[in-house]
Amino acid sequence: MSAREANMGDGRTVRIGLLGSGTVGAAVIRLLHEHGDDVARRAGVHLEVVRVAVRDPGRERGLPLPEDRFTDDAGAVVDDPTIDIICELMGGVEPARGLLVRALASGKSVVTANKELLASHGEELFTAAERAGSDLYFEAAVAGGIPLIRPLRESLAGERVDRILGIVNGTTNFVLTQMSEHGWTGDEAVAEAQRLGFAEADPTADVEGYDAAAKCAILASVAFGARIVADDVYREGISAVTPQDFQDAARLGYVIKLLAIAELDDEAIAVRVHPAMIPDVHPLASVRGASNAVFVEGPKIGQLMFYGAGAGGDPTATAVVGDLVSVARNLLQGARGPGAGSTNARRVRPMDDTRDQYYLKLRVDDRPGVLAEIADRFGRNGISLERVWQEGTGEEATLSFITHRAQEGAFQKTMRELRELDAVHAVASVLRVEGEE
Amino acid sequence: MSAREANMGDGRTVRIGLLGSGTVGAAVIRLLHEHGDDVARRAGVHLEVVRVAVRDPGRERGLPLPEDRFTDDAGAVVDDPTIDIICELMGGVEPARGLLVRALASGKSVVTANKELLASHGEELFTAAERAGSDLYFEAAVAGGIPLIRPLRESLAGERVDRILGIVNGTTNFVLTQMSEHGWTGDEAVAEAQRLGFAEADPTADVEGYDAAAKCAILASVAFGARIVADDVYREGISAVTPQDFQDAARLGYVIKLLAIAELDDEAIAVRVHPAMIPDVHPLASVRGASNAVFVEGPKIGQLMFYGAGAGGDPTATAVVGDLVSVARNLLQGARGPGAGSTNARRVRPMDDTRDQYYLKLRVDDRPGVLAEIADRFGRNGISLERVWQEGTGEEATLSFITHRAQEGAFQKTMRELRELDAVHAVASVLRVEGEE
């Protein structure tokens, strides 16, 4: 008799083992306690957290759960044959990966918020779930409390989604919002974000775009039925964005956002994370602070947008509990939720083959002929210019450009050539331009 | 042996009977044809439309379906024992109600986009589905292609949603957008909407808010686990909104939108549809044309927003096919999706007991003492004023007010008293103010 049959026999309680009890884990415990009756009504069964693996079981947590349910032995939780669902909220690749593979292999279902793990070892986990006939749910791994994975996997099952574009990292959006509204430098804005708890002591994962790249990989995998890992995602963080960029952008009618973009075109997938100028009338332009917002596009559905809290204990816990209810319902009925399904062998388009618009600002010699010399380089590389303007004089002379859509490889080649020109003193700024098509 | 077991035995095809083949029905047939392989991959089974009930089976439709699948006998489709799912896209209460009750009673599952039917006879249908152990899915009934019902029923299963506020009627939003941007009258904008196919020849259901009220009732029922019908919804259409209102609103920093609002407070549900002034920086203010957008709020999740195409054949068909895939997966596994569940006995709060802010513009005598006389009436009824301003002179003299939040009953009583004052010539405008808390 499998663990599942043994425990579900009475149909009254689904037993949950929690791995990790940080902000989100504590919020899940509280939510299941406060909304327990509603949750039971919707799941058709009572959900109970029977064990919680934490680093320090003795620490006072003020949670509505008996002390003896806390343990420092995560392996024992995973191996406990009376547990039906493992809910992993510890984060990081190891030991989470090993524990979840073990849980799935023993027939347990898994709910996880672990974007880093899914974006690096998703295939291993999905294969393990498939083999065991277990559920693997992960709504909370992307965009916190915003329902996104379920709409993509279920509501849009009839659509061929071909583009996802969004703000999926709250920390950098908070930082960029502060830079935009107060004229602060990135360092000043990061310090403020740290002070307010929106950024970690080491902000690298957010600021350099690693967090957004992991989410981008997960969204592309789900939306396009493919296996995309974080390393496939072209990634640029926000550390090169300056207060001057915001001023220049504002004057042109743009704002600057860190975007995650996944595109399916001609059976190849382009995935990238980078700061971009978007028109200030674009709906994403008004997404302020730590909020997230994601556009989903397809030929039939047109444009959908999902907006909400991209992080935080309570919103993320809501997503986790939504998954727990679905998995509990499935267990109760001996059914499975939508798995990864068979995946298409789609290739990842090399970044050089993608097409985009670019904004470029150069410090240049203040003399006749320089524009012609630079424009010639663009022309030879097949890049046409939408706008060119000159500002400043003498040492302050700059030339700025917005290109038409051009091939990334051709643009980078042009950039290399421009850097070698005597007339070009420095590249003051390069930003992609999105949201205008 | 039930119909379900008989047909699902081979696990290769789920057979669908379609009732109605208008814009949405035709789009569903095309979508299943074009994306058939993707759909089968996600459902785990092939979905086939085996019969379509239409008024005139002989008419040339140019659809990728053999002519002999069309019939004018809807009853025969519903009674066909080889059919697993009835997909109802005919609209209206009868004969749809009778047909779906019959379908559910015979063990078939139902996917419907029929908001009018659900908002008037939802309880009968949910009970029939519950009794038969069948699925009843209806994502397409509210906000077209925007995933909303599934997030509410499943993703937010752990949350106590307490407020829904949105633009759920594309026709009136198109009309209001035209009025706002071109200074048109309502009649001019409705004529343009009819010319472009955004409004029906008889626009009453949209313009007077009946369509939005039906959707409001469905959203409240799903979000609050209650049984709310369209008749419970307080309803005001947009026909009293004038070009002058848009000018006045713009000067104050507001736009005018037709909102559907459902609130759960102290175990009582308030449901209402009416035009309202909202701040021009509110995210709903930028929802233009025929788009829909819905805010969902709760204590844990904060604010979520869902935005997209609220109507149209292809977006709505996407929602229908998403439901068909879920129902097919359920059939395949002998499982059921989340039903209506047990519902709470929550009362509908009488409109007089709701609280709101109000904008009021009066034509008045141009003489000292009038403001004091009017302000006195507000004060006696316990309504405090946030802003008061006077404009024009002589015959053109007006007094305008924005109240603090006040009880609807007290405001209506004040209005009756003001209309009887000699100093008050006419009520030029009354609008609720939303989105400021």
C-alpha cells in the first residue's frame, strides 16, 4: 500500500511536511491556521502541517503550531511515510534538490517556491514527479502571490503563448522607482531598499538579474512547453543604469525598467533579462515599488496582464496554499494535476540572433563630420536609425541614437567599431528599447 | 455503465457537443482545429467536436468541421449518450437552462460562457452538477479571455477575498473612452461603437449595466462562496453621464468608468454596478476601449489586477478551450474540478446600508446663504464634505461637492431634501467616487 493510499484512506486529513520556516513558511503556517475552515471546505479535506524542518528547532517562533512539530532533520520529514505533501520553502539548490527528488521518488507530492532549484534542475524534478505519478506545483516560485503558473498551464491550455514580458523582481523595481523619483544613484537606492527590507544584505542576486533570469527560465519553460534553464537566459543587471539615464529617458518619454522577456518565434526561444527603456504610457511604466506585473501574449488571446505583490510572506503564502489545496484535492481523488507534459525540442535562439531597438549615447569630438562617420558604421552593419540628436559642446558634446529594430549581433559589432573611433571618447549609455511595437 | 465510463474507456477521445455556433462557437471550433495537437498534449486526450446545435444547419459557415455534424436539434445533442461534455455558447436563459440541467442530470459535464443564465439560475445548475458529480466550468462567462474564475476558485483557495472592483463590460468602456477622448455624447459614442461592432443593435443590456450586473453576481458568488443573483446587484447604467461630467472630472483629476464592485464586510455582501469617478492615476483609469480589468483584494494577497480582452471570439474561445481541457483531464482521471462547494449563508447588504463617496453638482440660486442652507442639509444627515466649490454666476451658478465616505441611505435622503429647496434649481450631476482609499 502506498503512502498516499494509507493516509488518504479516511479522507479527513492531508498531512504536510514543511521544509523551511522563514518568512514564507511562517506565513503558510499562520494562513492554514487562520483560514483552516475555508481551506478545508475548498480542498474537501483538512490540511495539517505535521512536521517542520528548520535549522534551530528550539527557537521561539510564536507560531500556532506545537513545538514538538519542529525538527532539524529535513531527511526525516521527507522520509516520514505518514506525510502526503512536502512543501519546500528553504530555497537554494542543495539540500533542497536531493530532498525533493527523494520525496517524489517515495510517491509524495511536492509544492515548492524554489525558483533557483526549478530554473537549474527543473527537468530532474519534473521527470521524478512524472515517474512517480506525483504532483509538482510551484505557483509561488514566480511573481509571489500573482496567479501566473496556473493560468499559463491551465487557463491558456488552448493558446500558443508566444511572448512573455514583465517585471518579475520587486527589489530592482523598487530601486529603479527610487532612482527615477528621487534622482538617486543605484547605490543610494539599494541602501534605502536594504533599510526597508526590500533588498538583502548581499543584493547581487537581485541587482545583477540572477533572480529575474531564474523566473524568466521558469516562465519560458511553462509557457512554451520547453526546458529552459537560468543559464540559457541572457542577463544584464541594473548596476550600469545612471541617474543621467533616467533624466534622458524622461525627456524622451520613457521610463527604465528591468524586464524579463521570453519569446517564441519560428520554434526558437529567446530569453533575456536586461534594463530597458519603455514608453511612459506603457502599462508596465506605472508599476512602482516592489510590485510585479507580467504580460502574456498569444495570437488568440491578444494581451493579458497580471499585476500584484511579487514577494512578501503573506502574498507568497497565498500562492503556496492555493497549490496545497489543489494537490490535496488531487490526492483525495487519486488524480494528478497538469504535469510538465511532453516537451517540444525547441532550441534557444543565441542572443546575437535576437532583434531589438537600441538607445545609445556617445561622448564625441565636437566637430563636423563625426555624425557622418558614426552613421556610416551603423549603415555598413545594416542598422537604420530612427532618431539622432546632438547635445552639449566641447568636452560635453554627446550624440544620441535610437535605432530601428536591428539584430543584436550587428549592433554589438557596430558598438565594437564605434569604440575604436578616435572621434568617440566614451559610450555614456546603451539601453534596449521595448514596448513600442 | 455511465456515459462517462463508456466513452472514456479507450482514453483517446473526449467527445464534445456544442450548443450554438456564433462568433465564440466558431472560434472554439477553429481553435480546436488549429491547436488540436497542443490541446491533446495538455489534456492527455484528443478533444473532438462531434455535434453542433445551430438554428440553421444548412448555412455555409466555412468551418473546419463536416457539414453532417450540424443539427438544429439541441435536445438530441444533449441526449446523445456518446457525448462527454456539453459546451453551451448559445446564451440567454431558455432554452439553455433546460438543456444544461438535462445534460448534467445525464452525467455529462458542462462548459458554458452564459453569464445571464449563471447569474439567474446558477444555484440550480451547481446543484445539478453536484448531484451528478459532474463538472460545471464557466471561465468565459466573465471578462472573456481573462483568467479570473480559475484564479479565484483555485489559486486563491487559501485567501479570503473581500473585494472585487473592475471594468467588466467592454462596450460601455469603449463608449466612455470615446466620450472622454472626443467630447462626444453617449449617443454619438454608442453609434460609433455599433458601427465598429463593439455594441449591439439594441445596446440596452450593456448601456444600462445589465451585462455588468450579471458578471458582478457571478464574481461575488465565486469569490465569497455565496449565491448572488443579478437581481441582488444595485445597477445604474451610463446613460446619465454627460460630456460635461467628463470635463468636470478631468479638471478634478478623475476619469469616469462603469465599475462592478463586490464587497464582503461583516459577513454581508454589497454588490453594485454604476458609473464612478476614479483618480486618473488609478490603474483602472488607463484601461481604454473594449478592454476589461479586474482588481481582486484580500487581507493576505493585497491587490491583484487581471487585465485583457473582455470579449471577442478568439479570446473568449481561449477561455472556453482552457475549461474543456480541464474537464477532459478530469474525465480521464475520474476526478472532478473544484465545484461550488458548500456556500455560506451570507446576506446581501441593502444598498442604503453601503458607504461611498459622492460627487454632486447642483444648479443653484446665485445669492449669499445658499451654500449654508445646502451644507446644513448634509450636516443634519451626518454627511461631512471633503470639498465644496462654486462656479458660474446668475443662471449658470453651480455648487459642487465631494463628500467624505457616507451612508448611501443618508445621501439619498439628503438628495431628496435638496431637490425640494427653492434655491436648488436642478441636480446637474451625481456620481460615486471610487478608488481613493
